[in-house]
Amino acid sequence: MTNKLWFQSGIALIITFVLILLVMQVQIIFEPFITIIMTIFFPVLIGGLLYYITEPIQRFLEKRNAHRLVSILAIFIIIMIVITIVALTVAPMVTEQVQNLISRLPILQSEVQNITNYLLSQRERLPFDIDLESVTQDALDMGTNMLSGFVSNAITIVTSTVSVLLTLVLGPFFFFFMLKDHNKFIPAMTSPFSGKFKEFLMGLLYDIDKTLRSFIQGQMLVSFILCIILYIGYTIIGLDYALLLAIFALFMNIVPFVGPWVAFIPAGLLALIQDPIMFIWVSLITLIAQQIESNLITPNVMGQSLALHPLTVITIVLAAGNIAGFIGILVAIPTYAVIKTIIQNIWKYRTNLKDTMLTDMTKPSR
């Protein structure tokens, strides 16, 4: 029985849970390490995102015999140019639309209340029985909680001056060394090992790197293209706050399957307040953009390298949102993809090891 996979997996789970319980009992010992990890988490996250986004540029330059430091310098110059262009062109437009939106919040709230009152007055004509008052109140409470949570998190981030400064300083620092020494990381991590386990570990790390590269580069490119499509569509139909809504969709579309629906909610609500016919146009533009993204952009950019099922994504995103909020939603899918890659590599390693043992046992002895 001890050789059965289900028995070994059960023992491994029990040992894992026991270790977690023991760590929780003596967590005071690990508090300094947790503090260090939390301090460098955001700088490493920002550095890693910038690395995977700009790594194709570095690869392109180095294929044309550019020195490593020259390629890094070129990337930093490109980033500064992009930041300058955004600061001079996009940022003022976004600031203006945000200020306009804030000044119109009381009017928008009044419009939402009017729509709610109209729906309540037409309740008897609905083909099904629904407690609109309860549903509306729950929706308003949810929106209020989300807005207050966003504002409080923004205030916390702004007021945490030390954390912001550390991120601004350490983020480019980690980014620089990721660009400079990324090809040395895996050999350094696997150098203490040898034999088949070293081969397995190197393959695992390369697959994790490939998974993160496929997700980050693919999802960012898809989101950027979708943002442009939505902005053009919103501008053509004359939707208010088109740029702001398109940028919001850019960040939301980083989360596969779920993000586009979240991005549609404010656009649809503002369109409904502006003009009921506008809501239909926004729905059509969103539908067209999603069809282009799912049928043309994503298959050609990302392919099926991650093979994420929509139900799995929705479950993971909801769970991560309840556990860690918006940051949890952003990192949930790549974390799941990495864990899936690790499990697949471990399963492959065990299968190959078992096949090798069986082959050795069946060889005739001399």
C-alpha cells in the first residue's frame, strides 16, 4: 500500500499541513523574514513586470550584437520617453476627466436614484417576482463599500511615504539586475544539485519562466490592444469619459475572462445615465471588442500555452479577491499558472523516474 500514489499523496498532504501548523505556532520566529518579504514584494513585483514586458526589446537588441549594458540603457531610455509622452499627453486628459467625474458625482447619483425609482414603479409589469428594493440596496451598498475601500487603500498607499519611496528606489534596482543577470539565475539556483534532479529542477525553472513570460507579455499586449479598440469605439459614439473607461478596461482586462465584464459595468452604467440608447451602443462595442479579442488577438498572441478554463479562472479570482483584495485578483492567475506548471513537472519527473526504475528492474542481469 505504501507504494500507491494515493497513499503517498495523502502522506505528503498530512506532512504539509503539520508543517504549516507548526509554523503558525512559532510564527513569531518568522516575523522578521515575513517583514523582509513584504518590504521587497512590491519592488520585486514591479521589477518583474517591467522585465517581462521589456525582455523582448532586450532580446531584439542583443540579437543584433548590442552589448548587455547598451541594451539595458536603451530600455531605460525608451521607458523614460514613454513616461514623458504619457505625462504630457494622456495624463492631463485623464486628470481632467477624473475631476469632471468627481464634480458630477452628485448628479450621477441622482440619475441612478431616478432609474431605481423607475424600475421600482414598473415592478408589477415584470414577468417574474423580484425584490428590487433589496437588490438595489445591496448593489448600492456593494458599490459604496468598493468605492470606500478603493479610497482608503489609495490614501494608505499615498500616506505610506517610506513604502512608496522604497518601491520607487528598489523597483528599478531589481529591474536593472533582472535585465543584467537573468540568464545566470537558473544556473545559480541549480548549481548545488547534480544528476537527474538537477535536470528536473532546471526544466522546472525554465517552464516557470516560460509560463510567466507567456502570461505577462501576452495579457499586457492583449489588454493594450483591447484598450485602444474600446477607446476608439467609445469616442466614435460620443461616450463621456471614454479615455478613463478605456484605461480602466486596460487594467481590468489583465484578469482573463472576468476582467472584461468588470470593465463593462462602469461603462454601461455611465452610458445608461447619459442616454439609454448609448447603453446599447456600448454593449455592441464591448461585444465586438470581446469577439475580436477572443477569436483573433488572444489565439495569435498567447495561443493555448496556459490552457486556463474559464470556470477555474472565475473560481480562483473570486477566492483571491476575498483573501487579498485587488492585489490578490491581479496575481491570482499567474500564481495558479505557476503552481500548475510545478505540479505538471513533478508529475512528469515521478513518471519518468518510475519508468526508469521499471526498466532497470526488467533488464536481464549479467
